[in-house]
Amino acid sequence: MSDSVLLAEQQGPIMWLTMNRAHAMNSLSFELTAALIEQFNTLKDDPSVRVIAITGTDKAFCAGADLKTMMNDYAPGEPDILDVIVDLLTIVRSYPKPVIAAVNGLALAGGMELMMCCDLIYAGESARIGDAHCNYGIVPGGGGAAIMPRLLPLPIAKYLLFTGEFLPAAELAHYGLVNEVVADESLKEKVNQVATVIASKSPIGLSRAKAVANEALDKSAADAIVHERLASRDQFRSYDYSEGIKAFLEKRKPEFKGY
């Protein structure tokens, strides 16, 4: 295993980013957060990468912020660990390419917030998920209290916020937070299967659809439909739209190029 805090491995159109601080349950240190931000920024304009999958080493997906950094003696105006983690979460949440969380173990606090920023969530059967902030007297700062009630029924979200307990991924899948729970040893294979299907679609089409879907809950239905119609019109002018129609008429698979 490499000493790097973040491992990057491209498998065809899929880039796997593996958080590699197993000794600290893949908690988000300054170094790991910076490495993730750098990778996401670099991959944004890489046409060979169409889907990003993020996971962790050993028994944790991510245990949240590295609590040791909370006691740092920060200079006035110096970004603290919450600042840089929020920067990361903002990038992931609005990322133009599909991002899949492969939750291989514990996803806690900021790790749960990172997971919730992803477009799809697949989990191994041993995965356990929880907010955990209240266990340390911390109020969530990356979406734990603000985003979780949009993804889970409010009483379930409040249970996680108020108790700090970790629930099995299968239980949260029942409420729709997780797309699917699979055997631990099958997690990467499952994510690769789903990512391969996604990677075969129009990248620019997926990016436009994702932007509409991400903003839909903050708009009236009428405004969301206008946004969707504008995105659809923009897609009409793309190479991928023309290629998709031609492929249909010629009874072949389309070869999308992302523009």
C-alpha cells in the first residue's frame, strides 16, 4: 500500500479515489482534504474520466474531520479544518461529473457529509453510518443538519443528530439514503458495473441533468421545469445530441464525446 494519503487509480473511464489514512480511519486531515480537492479539480477537465468513485481503505470510508486539527493554534484569518472540508464538500456536491460513494466501512460525521455529497451511494454490508458530531459536542458544519433532512425522513435524521449512533447501511437503505447494500467483497465490482453504464452516456447531457436535479428542490416546480427546458434546449445544440439521434436511426450504439 502506498504511503500517499490518497490513491488514484483509473480503470477505463472510471477514476477510483481511495482515502488512505487507515490508521486514522481515513479522517479528513489538511493533507487528505487538499489531495482530494486537487484531484477533483484536475479531473474536471479530463475527458478520459467520466465517473469518479470514492472509497476508503481498511475498515472505514471516512470518520470525518481529523479531530486533532481542531486544537490547532490558527493564525487570524487562517482557514481551519472546517473551512477546507467545506470547500471540498462544495466541490463534490456541484461537481459536473457523476460521483459515486463506495462506502466500505464507517462513514461518520464529515465522512457521512462527504458521502451525502455524492450522486449515488453503494455500501458494503458491514458499513455503518452516523452523524456522530454530538458525541464530541460539535454542531455539524458540512451539511449534517442542513442536508440530511432532505435525504432522510426528519425523525430519522434527528435520531442520528441527537444520539450520535451509527446505523447499519441496510437500515438507512430502507429510507432511501443508500442506493444498494451488497456483500463487502462485491462492493467495488458493483460500483464498477454501475459506473460503466453511466460512463457510456453523454457526459455533457449528464452534467446538465445533474445541475437541474441538484437545484430542483430549492425551486418551485415551475422554475425547475424552466431550468430543465433551458438545459434541454442547450443539449439540442450539442454534438452528443446529434450523435444520439443518428445512432438510434442507424441502429447502433452512440459514441458520445461530451460536447
